[in-house]
Amino acid sequence: MELNLIELTHRYFNLFLSKNPKGLEELYTEDIILTDWNGQWKGRLAVLEMNENLFKNEFHLKIDEVRISGNRTYGHIELEISGTTLKIVDVIDWTNDGKIKSITAYNG
């Protein structure tokens, strides 16, 4: 069965939007690395802790587009948080078994 990384990327964004750390935990590898304009988090627990801190805020997320190249997806999203709208590109690298091994988020 071939993985549908576009669908998995939408699942990731929907879990994030619904503030579902348990669902995100199932998608992350143990050694996931998340990098954004505020820093870098290494390991599943560190990334989940960062997610949960963000989940304390009210936010809205709109998926504009998801593209794919090999085992990498590019999610173009708008994130509205604290009255500010950010245009973000999440570059997500996937394992062959459908787990997220890295996310690099670009703002702008």
C-alpha cells in the first residue's frame, strides 16, 4: 500500500488545529526535529511540549495548499494567533512508514 503523504499532511494540520497532542504523538518519530523562526526542538517529547504550549492560545489555521516531492510535503498555511496572521510554509519530511521525522516552518 502506497502512503498518501498529501492526506497525511492534511491529517497533521487537522490534529494540530484540533489541539490533539495524542494524535500528533502517533505521527512523530522519536527523534523528530522541529525548526521555526523561534528556535529548534529535538525529540518527540520536546516537540509535543512546544505544541502544548502553543495550544494554550486561541488560533485559527487555514490550509492554502499542500504539495509533494518524494518523501517531503510543503504545506502552505495561514495561522492567525493573537490577532496576527502569519503566512507559513511547513516543510515536512516523512519516513517510509508515514511518520514525521522533521518539520521546518518558514514565516513569510
